[in-house]
Amino acid sequence: MQLAESSDSHSIASLYLASRKAHLPYAPLAHSDKAIYSWAADVLIKTNRIIAASKDGELLGFIAMASDEGRQWINHLYIHPRHTGSGIGSALLEYALAHMPRPVYLYTFQANTGARRFYERYGFIAQEFNDGSGNEEGCPDVLYVLNPSSS
């Protein structure tokens, strides 16, 4: 695992797009592929600490962490569809949680039952269910939190 750099933004955007399209068909992308590549380079890489998992030069997955107004956030965790279920997501989350003070927050879509089970296995607790009006996709989401006592 390594800290992603600005030169990794194209690979990160490609993986993000592949994963979203394969695993989240109920949450259509709110932006074009071209806009996603720009966002990865101009926003994501610059505002998050991104840890990448790769092998033989291929990006397998990444996790994006940030602090906002004193809250620690996991903003993104994506695994390439060919490598889902291989333990990469667990390794990335465990790495992130070992380096983040508690509490840690994240959002996921309510319909993403696999992600919800995954985070709940790590002690995240659903704190708030929303109707989707607060995200670009307009899909109902859930706010999870991992408190100091649940780590």
C-alpha cells in the first residue's frame, strides 16, 4: 500500500468509474467520465489522503480519507471489479482505521447492502438514514460512524 500522488489520478478515476458502473447500477453517475477524470485530478487527490493498493503496476483499489471540521471521514473505498472479494477492501480499511482517530464517519448508499455489511463487520453503526437529497445521485444513503468505544 502506498500514498497516492497526483500522477495516480488517471488510474484512480479509471478504477472509480469501473467499480461504480459494475457495482452501483442503481446510482447513476452524476457527471460524465471526462468530468470524473478532472475531478480525480483537481479535487479528490488534492483534498483527500488516498492510500492505493496495487500489484505489478496495476491499481487494485483505493481508500480516500479526509478530515472536515474536526471529523474524520472515509470518503471513498473502491476496489476494481476483477478484485472484489479478494481482501483488498479489508486491507485498505484496516490500514485507514489504524491511522485515523475516532470517531470515523462515512456514507454509503442504502441499497449497497454489501458495503453496509462490510462496514458493520468493522463496528460501524448506522447513525442516520437520508432520502438522497444530500447527494448528487439522489439515492437514499446512510451515515455510519465508528466510535472510540466500538473500535
